[in-house]
Amino acid sequence: MLVIDTSFSAKGFNERNGEPVQQVILHYTAAPFASSLRALTQDGVSAHYLLPDLDEPSYRAAGYDELRVFRLVEEGKRAWHAGVSHWAGRDNLNSRSIGVEIVNLARDDGGVFTFPAYGAEQVDVLIALVRDVLGRYPQIGPTDILGHSDVAYWRKSDPGPRLPWRCLYEAG
């Protein structure tokens, strides 16, 4: 079941300037829930949604015992998640996308990358969230659900190779 929590808001966002939503861009946070929430609600980087990991200790320590999605920026606004990015001949993807940050403790230790698996419940909630978003934006096609690494391949690796893309695709 999809539970959207609106109790936190990002400071870093602005207007879309008339750009229609055309993509969903998936990210990993590379940080625990508490650190991710703090970073995404201060000035600077933001995302429309933050999806925790139920098994990550700082999420449980915050008092949550069920998985929920935190909406940090309203979809009608431009979140600051993709940075310098490019897809299908277009730049400035923040203006035309919904950004989803997924708590995952991926890391780069001097060029050696570690990509933890995403939890089954986390993937189920991600599928429910993407379906919910697509219900409002039917113009978003299957090739418009992207990883940050797709739109900024020269500088980003998220959401990483452990995101079960096939599972998302098969879920519709």
C-alpha cells in the first residue's frame, strides 16, 4: 500500500516555467534516511519524493515502523535533483521531470563501487509510487523512466546496477 507523507518540505525548488512533466528520474541517496532527509530539505538539492529503506536503522530510529514515501516537493514545482543533465535532445531535465530519491547506501571507495541490493518492500513501494505518478502523467512512456546515470552518465552512477529495472518494467 502506498502511503505518502507530506510532513517534510524541501527548501530548494522553484517553478517549472511551463515545461510539461515528461520523465521520472530515479536516484539513490548514498546515505542513511536521516542524513538524506536533512540534505533534501535544506537549501540546494531536492527531490519530489524520498523513499526510505525499512531496514535502515535511522528510519526505524525516527519512529517509523512501516514504509512510506515522503513528498518533499509538490509535483507542480521544479525540484533540484538532476543537475546538469541531458536526455533525448533536451537539457535542463529538472524542469520536465519528477525526481525520486531512494535510500540506498551505495558508495565509492576510491573508485571501487559498492551497490547494495534494494529491499523487496522498497521495490514494491517504488512500483506503486511510479504507477501513481504515471496515473497523473500518462504522457510518460516506458523509456522515460530513467536513472540519474542515464541523464548524467559522465558524472553519476545512481540508481546503480542493483535496481531491478526488469521488475519495474514487468510491473507496468
